Amino acid sequence: MESFVESKGGAIPKVATTLSLRDQLGTIGVRTGFTRNNYRVTPGLYCTGEPTKNSPVLVTANYKLSFDCLRKELNQIPAWILVVDTRGINVWCASGKGTFSAEEVAYQVQRAGLEKIVDHRKLILPQLCANGVALHRLKELCGFRGQFGPIKASALVDFIEIGTANETMRAITFSFSERAVLIPLEICMLWKQLAVACVIFFLISGISSEIYSLSLSLQRTVPLMLATLLAIFSGAVLTPLLLPWIPFRQFWLKGSLLGLITGLFYLIFTQQGLSGVEKPGALLWMISCSSYLAMNFTGSTVFTSLSGVKEEMNKGLLLQTIAAALALILWIAAPFLH
């Protein structure tokens, strides 16, 4: 916040349109998952520049990453920013969960006394809230007419200039950079599961005809952990980056294919550490892990619907569970078959 702008509705906080170092660090924290669940701004009315009674009113969520993405594009636009209470959830997800709704937008309009601050009666809403906000209901509740803006905040300058969104502004993309930005979060959120897996690997790897061997456990845990790390790389890194070029439509199949390829390379180039049925066991485990992690990206794309995601998960989880169970059996059985 830079200062306050006086209005008939009171003093309105004026926010900067340039992100500070603290904002940048906060974004890194969100992208890596460390501050993801508590990164929000206080709902209410804000502004950029020196807005007038005729300046546009832009609506967004109180998830700070959404708020920052909007305000940094407004260095050329004096505007009012109406932040609705989405419980710190982004626009798209909040709309689906019902927290970004006509009722919530109308409540914030009335709470801010917006009718005293602007002469017009128009709100520019993010297009990705369209599944949660009924425009006719919004008009009934607060007297303001809603208009859906462009998909990306970077197109707001052109949108406000021409007054409507063209096909380019309405199109949702899932480019290489947009896929890559999801990877750090997927990787960093796995550390707890990886720690638990390491303990489990250590426990099951020592089971042998001697009942339990500590030296055998140490010897076998390392290659299995390496296989797991490669499976994570395959499912959470390679799959999203290579998404358009991997055969199959469903993500669990894409992840399974890359897990198979990565696993075969691992077995071919690993001369020590794995032997006998440990090799197919490790391969099945890598396929299962890679497939499961790849499936996480279904909710980040426009390629699948809710029913499509459910159908994919029903198929994918079944085969992933079977592959993981077979891998476990082979891994435990390996010392007894030497």
C-alpha cells in the first residue's frame, strides 16, 4: 500500500502497481507451496493511481497471488479494485467452490459503499469466475451490472480501451511456461511423502531369510530411492513439459509411458544395486509413481471436465494400485529368490 485516496465512501487504500522484493519472495513461497494456504489480502475496496468517479471497477479474489497479478498490470490504468472474500482461494477454484459468487460480490459492493464512489454501475469481473457468478443475480442484489473481462490481466489495458474481449482475450492457453510454473509446487509438496517412503523402503528392504538384515536394508534402499526420485522427475517434470508431444489423452497414461521409458533407461544404465526380480519391481514402482503424479495436472488444464477427471482417476488409480502392489511383492520377495 502506498497511501490513501479520499472518496465519498471514505479513505480508500492505494496500492502499488510494481511488485516489491517482499511480493516476489511471497510469490516464490506460494509457487513452492510453503505459504500457499495462507496468502491473502483483506477483502474490500482498493485503488491504483488517481481514480475518478468514472474509473473502471475491477473485481478479483483475495488470494494475494491473484491480487498481485491484477495490480501489476494497472500501471497505466487508474482503477478501483474490489476484492471479494474467497477464503484465500484463486478465482477459478473459488468460483467452483461457491465462494466467488454473485452474493459475495454484491456484499462487498454494498460494504464498500461503491454507489457513492463511482457514477457508473458496471463491474469488470475475471472471466474465470463465470461459473460462479450469475450476472442477472448480481444486478438484482446490488444494482451493478457485471461484465466478464479477459482471461489474463495482461489484456486489461486493451480490453478497457475497446470495451469488449476479442477471441484472443477469451482463449485459455496452457503453454510451456504456464506448465513449467506448476512444477516447483508439485515437487516441493512431496517432501513429506518422500520422507515417509524412505522410512518404509528402509523397513521392507531389510526383510530376508535372516528375518531382518540392517546391511541389506541399507544396500537396497538407495537404488529404490533413486528410482523413486527418477519417477518423480518423470511424472512431475517431464510430463507437464512434454505434454503436447506425449501420446494418449489421459494424463495417467502419459505419465505411465514416461515412467516406463525412464524406468527402462534406469535399469539399462544402472549396473549395480538391482538384481533379479528387483528390476521389474522397481520398474513397476516407477510407472505407478510417474502415472500418479502426472494425474495431478488434470485440474490445471482446460482439456478435462469434472466428469472426465473422475473417469480418468477411476481407471488410473486402479492400475496404479495394482502396479504398486506387484512392485511391493516383488521387492519383498527378491531376497528369498537369490
